[in-house]
Amino acid sequence: MRFDGRQENELRPIHIETSYLMHPEGSVLITVGDTKVICTASIEDRVPPFMRNQGKGWITAEYAMLPRATGTRNIRESSKGKVSGRTMEIQRLIGRALRAVVNLESIGERTIWIDCDVIQADGGTRTASITGAYVAMVQALHKLQVNRSISKFPVHDFLAATSVGILENGKTVLDLNYVEDSAAQVDMNVVMTGNGEFVELQGTGEESTFSYNQLNEMLKSAQEGLMELFEHQKAALGDDVVKLITATKKGKSK
Amino acid sequence: MRFDGRQENELRPIHIETSYLMHPEGSVLITVGDTKVICTASIEDRVPPFMRNQGKGWITAEYAMLPRATGTRNIRESSKGKVSGRTMEIQRLIGRALRAVVNLESIGERTIWIDCDVIQADGGTRTASITGAYVAMVQALHKLQVNRSISKFPVHDFLAATSVGILENGKTVLDLNYVEDSAAQVDMNVVMTGNGEFVELQGTGEESTFSYNQLNEMLKSAQEGLMELFEHQKAALGDDVVKLITATKKGKSK
Amino acid sequence: MRFDGRQENELRPIHIETSYLMHPEGSVLITVGDTKVICTASIEDRVPPFMRNQGKGWITAEYAMLPRATGTRNIRESSKGKVSGRTMEIQRLIGRALRAVVNLESIGERTIWIDCDVIQADGGTRTASITGAYVAMVQALHKLQVNRSISKFPVHDFLAATSVGILENGKTVLDLNYVEDSAAQVDMNVVMTGNGEFVELQGTGEESTFSYNQLNEMLKSAQEGLMELFEHQKAALGDDVVKLITATKKGKSK
Amino acid sequence: MRFDGRQENELRPIHIETSYLMHPEGSVLITVGDTKVICTASIEDRVPPFMRNQGKGWITAEYAMLPRATGTRNIRESSKGKVSGRTMEIQRLIGRALRAVVNLESIGERTIWIDCDVIQADGGTRTASITGAYVAMVQALHKLQVNRSISKFPVHDFLAATSVGILENGKTVLDLNYVEDSAAQVDMNVVMTGNGEFVELQGTGEESTFSYNQLNEMLKSAQEGLMELFEHQKAALGDDVVKLITATKKGKSK
Amino acid sequence: MRFDGRQENELRPIHIETSYLMHPEGSVLITVGDTKVICTASIEDRVPPFMRNQGKGWITAEYAMLPRATGTRNIRESSKGKVSGRTMEIQRLIGRALRAVVNLESIGERTIWIDCDVIQADGGTRTASITGAYVAMVQALHKLQVNRSISKFPVHDFLAATSVGILENGKTVLDLNYVEDSAAQVDMNVVMTGNGEFVELQGTGEESTFSYNQLNEMLKSAQEGLMELFEHQKAALGDDVVKLITATKKGKSK
Amino acid sequence: MRFDGRQENELRPIHIETSYLMHPEGSVLITVGDTKVICTASIEDRVPPFMRNQGKGWITAEYAMLPRATGTRNIRESSKGKVSGRTMEIQRLIGRALRAVVNLESIGERTIWIDCDVIQADGGTRTASITGAYVAMVQALHKLQVNRSISKFPVHDFLAATSVGILENGKTVLDLNYVEDSAAQVDMNVVMTGNGEFVELQGTGEESTFSYNQLNEMLKSAQEGLMELFEHQKAALGDDVVKLITATKKGKSK
């Protein structure tokens, strides 16, 4: 039994509230245990300079925490005048992950801006951000399709992320909260598509190492958790959108 | 009748949700019409260098908007690497306003950090921030009192803020939303204490001017709105805390 | 009697030296007591991006202090690599105030850059800046008219600013110097047009508050001081320019 | 056969030149094919503030490229005034990896600064940096031991890194050069200890995904390459130092 | 005959107004032709970290131009958020030059901050800054002596600077104004002590070169101009201070 | 005899390795005693904004040190987020010096980017940078000529730099190393063309001064050293390129 009463391979309670804000094209409040992230998707009708005139779109992400999302107050990155390495790493990860399941040609020369703002943090903020951002992004792209701004639906698979790790006692556990994460020997983030393929795998020994067998055990646990997360995403998106994605996937694999 | 059906001297619907987040000593989600601000109060057990060894505390505020709090996405100030003049003006205003109703000696050498993060904007974000931040701050200071970290309750009055303005049609209106604010000839922010004294008055003609009579009309409308806002704050704070403030006020005026 | 021998409603000695520098289109050294500010107006033949193709001009201001304008040396904002909140607040105020008396359509797609550089500070630097910058701006715009670069004179009213406040002894005083300002309970800056309308009103209780009656007393004192400041501006500008402004004002009010 | 004539599981030629510079405590020029990195290790007799008074040391890394290490000139990060997300990600990775094989208690309150400066880039600069930095660090720590500044040798295992990926043609290849890396579907960096345990695993689908079988194939290829890299490191370090590390490892596992 | 009617070896009219501002310990408005610079000297009772506990003082300088000191408006360095290379070069030069004639031991652990703010520029701003800053610094140090804060007068020689150059027509001219400077083939700044020794010599061919004979001709012209500048400095400083410097010089050379 | 056994007018051993890196159009590793600098020349097919549409090219330089090029580690300028005054001074000097021997019209609207990265420092890094950068630049421009991108060879003279100084013992020495430079009373950098004309002369008394006779002695020593440096450059460039430069020089002087 874990600190908070969960089984080793048990996710924390998930809730995904869609259309959370009035202005963005897509917006979600995702709750994973005590971690809460506002994810929005904004559509801009142009691409960054390095992408121009290629007939393709772009997806980019930004991530931040409210100063008091955590137990002690963090100095705002705007006050410090620079973005930390950790923040940059996370926003690059989110953008890269989402791009793996979107046909960038189908969205035309548009940029999808993803903003993940953590309003309360209890571990797993980057994986919650990916899982929530996916839903916000799909809603924004669906709106483009409904408005007939694009002709082919660009999302060809589901995408979610979770963490898995090895605790000090050697146990492999799923979806670490802050207390577990702080003390874990190994921490691994897994981003996966709906058909069970890896998009991103980041395993890190924290002043520690892990063996091939431990890797396999972690991957198995992560995969089970991710299958559950896909169900939450599908419920949040609704049947019509789920069918669109499934159809795009089939169209692609032919 | 106004754009959104309100009377000229009618506030938008207000809601103040206290203890909104798990980590901060005080936290509030304040909703004023479609404007939503998360206000937190964090207590740090030291003061900035320029205040040291004076036996007094300090209150300082930071303000930000989520990139997609508005109709079009704003670039994050952390990405730009600097805080805009507008942001600085607002955070200086919030801090100054709150300090007017707190006995800084009574909080000892502590800093109260106020964070106002606008998650959805529809005009009046700075006044909503002050009104919400006051409640978050009182809760944090009340916790200090309950923990016996301080001996005298330091808040000696209520404090709220609203805006008032003159529209293009010459009408004086209370609590302008974004559409009204964009087109107003005059925009005035009024910060007032529970006993009807001014803390801050900022009236600005937007490529326009205003007469002494118009000033008086605006002040009258603002005062009525503020009296209503105090009732919402009192309801949110609860009777015990309201009594504490009232008692501190009496003690001070003797 | 005040610290420096003045009556409560008495301004400090004023001097406005025009054409102070050889390069700028308009330039003034304004002296208000021991406060000295160099105000220049520069004309650029284009507007900032957000104003383009609207057939209108723009007026923007920058404000700075020499490091040793004050009793102790301040670190240069260029060395710190950022502009302080106080500086930003002041430069936004100066620009906004000047725009209230200029017909931006009449100046075409040009930017008037106002620079206010305080070379010696003894309180009231922001109000002296506005009063001096108005004169420098009018001279620069007059040159445009003389050169036939514009056809209609764009300045339709006079504009000046002063401060008023409530001292620790409860007295309302006009035009506070540094010693008075540091200890004042209430500090109010008033920007007014030649016909007695408010452009900007910023009243602040410094860990203090003020009543409606005190507000009225302050406004009365400010207005008297401003009437005197307009006479200094008129003397500095000369009869021909004064007539031009008066004529523009009449043309506008018809 | 690959672009440059290598077999799929063949590393590029490796050369590690030790004591490359006169000033640093440890310094290496590592050459991996056409990729050349200068790695230095500097010892500072204090730790960063967050580590003080814990009786432990710290290892931190910085990474940069000369502007013309690449085919087109990159703007210097010092000129841009900020460090890119990619750079931050890499320097965090290098530091984390090295800390996994060092007993931080044994180095006392010292910081080992690792600097990896790429003077010529042809893919795999981050893995070459780790492999080279390990050698520079070991030499610097060995010097500390020789000087009797530390009593227990702190390095308890070997450490090297390589990349492995899946090309557009579906082939799994080891040690990708720039041309291969640019077009690869999957790119994975593997950091491993001398006894075959993972320290870090970062696999990324580039607008693509990878299956569990592909993961296993990549890991196998990486492991073979890493075994070869350990031999190069051992040759560069010399027998005495290799024995010290082996002895520390045995001491630890008891 | 030159553009402005001067002889080749003729300085522009010089004026040095001392005690120009009320706050600084020393302050000067120096006018060299149409170039005007406010030079102030401020005394701080500590030295920068790298100088601590050596029983010596430090002299450092900052230099800036008002945005409209020149024919077209320059963007403020505080707005750009960084100081240009040209500015840094000049402020390093001013500080280095002044340190050459001051006995740093005699001023104790104090910093003399020199600020040179160009309010009007017409060539030669860096040399006018040095010449004016010397006078402001001497006055500030004299005040320290008068207050008995220091026991030995620290300034042991006079110091002034001028420019000399070779025009397009091949003529060697003294004290170039902006028009001459812009077109000159060679530009040389010479900083000299009262007894004719060089402190700093900076000669630059502007897409051009100069011979040994031309160098000698320039140095001769510069020396004559500098002798005249020393007379202006002496007149500004007054006999008593001049005697102090002369006495310190003699004391040193023994 | 000097610290390292050299005669007073003796240069340190020089080595210039050309084509040191694979990517840049020109690249050199220059070794002067223990000072080692990588100099590269990159050609960009456009000029900075202030140079556009003038039919001329531009040459600009950047200079940096690896953190551990020196005895103690320096913080990277990219981490500090700004470039030091010393760095700016040096890069301005390098660019200016190179422009003196190149016909900018002949290179068309191209920018030659010079990068000088010091990998090991033992005094004289700026002069070694100029001497090495000249060779890298010539090679890059020669490549342009060979590719027929330009029709006239633009380099019309040789260019090298060295330092000369006066030690504490009053001796004039050539090519100071770090130990000598740190203690020297006077330090002078001389940049000269192949025909013995000065391009740049920067002499600085370090809290000291120098006489006209000392200046002459230093210039004589510098010139002798520079003649030797030109021979090293010629050997590195090869006969064909040397002839091209000589021919361009003759063509120009006609």
C-alpha cells in the first residue's frame, strides 16, 4: 500500500473539464489527484518564420506554474526575466508529443499554441499537461473543422502521458505524487499513442540506476495506466470526436 | 440599459470562493461577471532588505494574466523576459491599496506576498484583483493569529475596489466590462475602505477630459457599488473574521 | 507656514527656458523650485506598428533621472537592464496626458517622442515633466506647422500638472517638495486643461486614507496652482502660439 | 550499408585526448567521427547555496557550441542574452548523468564544473560530451585524491553515452551522424554504467512513434556500442585509475 | 581654415561651470563648443567586492547620452535593456584615466562614482567627459579632505583629454567636432597628465591607416591643446585646490 | 632575461594551423606561446540593416573565452545574459582592424563574420585573435574568388597585431604573457599593415603613465615583432594568396 492508500499500479482520480474558459478555441481543466492544470489551445493564422511557405502547420507549447502552485512560493519567471531549464524542457516535450499525432499538413499554415498553466501541483504536472493539452488541442482543431477552415481532420491518434517510477523500497509504482517523486530512485515519463506505440520515453536514475528488467516492469505498469487515461479523454471529447479520430487513424494506416 | 442588460449603477454578478487552492495560506477565486482571478496570499518569514530591522512587515503584490485570458493570445511576460508597464502599475497599485488597511507593525518582520493571476478577463481585472486579494490576505493573516504567530490582528478595515466610467454616450456607468471599457471616454478606479474613505483614486480621460460634476457623479456611483462589494467580502470571510476586523477598527480609532 | 517658507497654497518659483538644446525640434529646461527637468520633443516620420495605416499620429514619452539627480546615487536603469515600475508608470502618465490635448489626426502618421530627463530632483518631477513637456511638444508641432508639414494646428488646449497633498499635520498643501512628499499622508497628482477640465487624477493614501471633503479641498488648491502654471506656459510660448492654441480650441468646440 | 559506409551497429572512430588544456584540473578533446568536443572539469571549493552544510559535493555541467561548429553560423547565446531550451536540456542531462556514478559525500563541499564546448558538430554532440566529460571529471577527481584533498575515491563506476535511432528506411542504427539524425524517425540517447545499468534513457519519435520491439532492438544496439566506448575510456584513463574505479565499485556493492 | 572657422590647432571655446547640481559631492557642466556634458562625482563609503579589505579606494565611471543629445533620437539604453559596446568602452576609458592621477590608498575604502551625461553632442564627448569629470572628482575629494574624512589629498596630477585627427584632405586638426569626426581618416584620443606624460593613447584608422610621421604630428597638436585645457581646469578649481594638487605631486615625486 | 627566458624584443613561438575546422569558409588555430585561439570566418550573403543598398560588404567580429581558458573558471557570458565591456571592446577592435585592409566594395553585399574563441589564454589573446582572424578571413575571401562569387580580390594588405609594454622594472618588452601583463605599468596593442602603417594604437598606463621616449621605444619593438608575424602569416597563406594580396596592394596604390 502507498502513502495515499493507492495500489502500486493505480492512477490517482482523474477529472477533465472541457470548455473551461470562454476565450480560447480549446480549454480544459485537468485534475489528477491534487494536481490541477489549465490547458488551452489557441489558433493563430500563421506559422513561425522557419516554417513559412511549406504548406504545413506548427504546434508549440508553453508551460508555467502559478507562484503558489507549490508548497513554498516560487519567484515568477517573468520577474526573474528568464525561463528555467526545467520549464523549457517541459514545454519542448509537450509540443513534440502533440506533434506526433497530428498531420501538420492538414492544418495549413496555422500555429496551435498550447498553454499549460499549473494552478496546483502535487507531482506529475508535465504528464497531466500532455494528457489535458491533447483534449484542448483536439477541441480547437475540431472547431476549425466545424467552421470548414480545414477540410481533413488532422488528429490521427489518441495521446496521453503518465509517470512511473521505482521507490526507495524498490517497488515499481504508477503515477507518482509529489512525496513519492521526491524520494524515488528512478522516474520515468511515458507518452503513448492510443494504439500502444511510444512517442516519448524519458527514464532517469536520480543518483541511481535501473536494470533492463526494471525498465520492462515500469513500461508494463505505464501502459496499463495509459489505457485508463485514454478512456477519460474519450469521455471528455465525446463520441463524435472520438469517431473522427478513429476514422483519421484508419485512413492514415491504409 | 447597457450592452449586457445592466442598469447604469449595477455591478456584475460577484462570487468569491475561498480556500480555492491547497498550498497557499490564503486563496480565493473571485468572479466578477466573466472576469475570473485567482488571488493567493503567501507568508514569508522575512522582509525585503530595505525593510529589515524595523520590526514591521511588508505586503507586496504580483499580477499576471494567463496568455489566453483574453480574446487573442498574449505573449507571456516570462518569454518576453520583461514585465510590461501596465503589469507593474497594477501590481504596485494592489500592494499599496492593501497596505492601507493593515497595521504593518502587528505582522512582525514578515512579507505577505499577494499573487493575482487572471485566468479569464472581461474588464476590471485590477479592481477584481484588489477585492479578491483582500479576502485572501485576511484569511492568511487570520491563520497567523490562530497559530498564535501574531498577537494582535493587523487588519483594521475592509477594502474593495471597483471601476466607474463615462461612456461615449455621456452616461456614467459602474463596473465596466471589456466592451464598455474599450470605448469609454473616462475610466476611473476607486479603492475604498469599509468606512467610505478613499485609499486610491485614479481617473483618466482617454483622449478626453472630465469636469468636476462628472467626477462627483462617478464617485457617487462607485461608492454605492463598493458598499455592495463589502457585503460579498463579509459573506466570504464569515462572521468571526468580520468581528475581528471591526474590533481592530474600533481599537484603532480610539 | 511651510518648511521652505511658502503658504499652503503657494507654488514654488517656476522657470521655463525654451530652445534649451540645439538638436531637438522642441526643448525646454523647466525649473520648479529645486526640481529641474530637461524636456525634449522629437518628431519621427512614422508611427509604431499598432498605429499604422490609420492616418493618425502618436505621442509617447520616456522619463529618466540622472543617477545623481537625488540625494544618494541611483543605479542607472541601463545598467540594471530594466526600467523600474515607477519609471514606467510615469512615462505612461506623461504620454496619456499630452495625447488628451492633441488632435492626433492633424499630425499625420508621425510620432512625437517626449523625453523628460530629471537632472535635479526635489519632489514633483512627474508634474514638472508634464508641464515642461507640453511646452516642448507645442514648439515642435509649431515648427511642423511653420514648415507646412501639417495644415491644421493640432493642439486644442493648454495642459499642465501639479501635485497637492495632505501633510502629517492634516494641512492641505500645494506643490510638495521632496521633504513634504516623503512624509505626506496623501499625495495627489492633478493634470488639467486650460479650461479647467481634468485629464488625470491620481490620489493615493500612503498607508493612510482621505475623505470626500479632503478630496475637494485638494482639488480646489490644485486648480488655483494650475491656473498660475498656465500663465508661465503662455509666457514661454509667446503670444502667437497662444493665439493658435486658442483658435484651435474654439474651432474644436464649435 | 550506411551513408558513410558504416555497418548498422558500428560506432564512428573515437579518439580521446587527455590533458588537452593547461589550466583545468581535467580536460579532454573527444573526437567521435567528425564531432569534436572539448570537455573540462574544474574544481571549486564550495557548493551552490541550496547544497550548503550537507557535507556533500555537487557536479554541474555547461554546454555550448562555437558559432561555426555547424554548417551555418549560429548566433552566440551570449549575444542573444539567453540560453536556448536545447542547451539547457543538454546541460541538465550531462550533470545528472555524471552524478549517478559519483559518491557526492566523498568529494566534500566542492563543486565539479563540467564544461563541454563543441568545436565541430556532426551529430551526437550530447552523447560525446557525456563520454568525454566522464574522463575529464575522473582525472580532476584523481588529482584531488593524489593531492590528498579527499580520502576516498568518489567514482564508483564507468559511464558513457551513445545514440541509437530508426532511420526512414526502418533500420535501427547506432551512433547517428548529423545527416542520419536529421532524417531519423526515432532518436534515442542511452547513458549507461560500466555494469550495464541504465542511467538515462531518452527516446523520442520525431513526428513518429516506436513499438516495444523497436525499443528492444535499439537498446541492444546501444549496449554493444557502449561496451566499446568503455574500452576507449579505460585506455584514456590508464590502468591505475581503472583499478581505482573498479575497487570503489566493489567497495560499494558490498 | 576649418568648417567652423578654426585654425588647425585651435580648440573650440571651453567653459567649465562647477557646483552645477545641488546633490552630488562634485558636479560640473562642461561645454566644449556645442558639446555639453554634466559630470558628477559621488562618494560611496564602500568598494566593490573585488577590492574589499585592501585598504584602497576605487574610481569607476558611467557614461550616457540623453536620447536627443544628437541630431536624430537614440533609443535609451535602459529601454533596450543593455549598454552598447561604445558606451562600455567609453566608461572603462574614463575610469582608467582618472585612476592614473589618484592615490587610491589615500581615499580609503571608498568608491568615487563618476557620471558623465551628455546633454548635447557635437563630437568629442568622451574627451570632454574626462576633462570635466576630473574637475568634479577633484571637488568631491577636496570636500572629503575639508571634512577631515581623509588625511592626505589623493590627487597627484592634473588630467585632461582631447582628440586629434587627420581629415580627408590630409590635414591634422585638433579637437574635432561631429562633422569633422564623421569624415576623418584617423581619429586619436589623447589623455595626458599635467606634466606631459601619456595616460592613454587611442589612435584608430577609420578604414584607413597612418604613418609614424602622422602620429608625431598628431601628438604634438594634442599636447598643445591639452596645455590650454589644463589652464581652464585650474581656473575652474581655484588657486587653493591647484596648490594642493601641486603639493601632492611634489610629495610623490620625492 | 624575462620570466620565460625570452629576450626583451623576442616573440613567443607562433604556430598557425589553417583549415582547422570542416564547416567554416576559413578557420585557423593560432598558437602564440601558451595562448591558443580558434579563429573562423563565415560568409553570409547579406549585410546588417544599416549597410543595406550601398553595394558594400561588412566585416564584424565576435570574441569569447572558454570558461576554463584561464587559471580560474569564468562564468559564461551566455549564463550571465550579457557580454562584458572587455569583450565588446575586443570584438569592436578586431572588426575595425580587419576592415582597414579590405576593400568592402569588392565583397559585395556580404557580411564576413569573424569568430575568435580563446581555448587557452596566457596573455595577448586580442592580438593573437587579430593575427589569426586575418588568415581565416583571407582564406574565406579567397574561396569566394575561386568560386567566382567576387571578381576583384578585396584584401589589399597584410595585417597583424602584437602587444608591447613596460614592466615594473622599467624594461620595454615585446609580446607580454599573462604574468608580465598582470604586473606591467604600461600596456600597448599595436595593429599594423604589411607596409608598416598603423591601423590601431592603444596604449594604456595601468595606474601609471608613459613618456614620449617610452612610446617610441615601444613602437620600435612592436614593429620588429610585427614583421616577424607577417612572415608566419605568409607561410600559412601560401605563395599564391600572398601574390594576390601584393597585387591588390599595388593596384590600389596606383
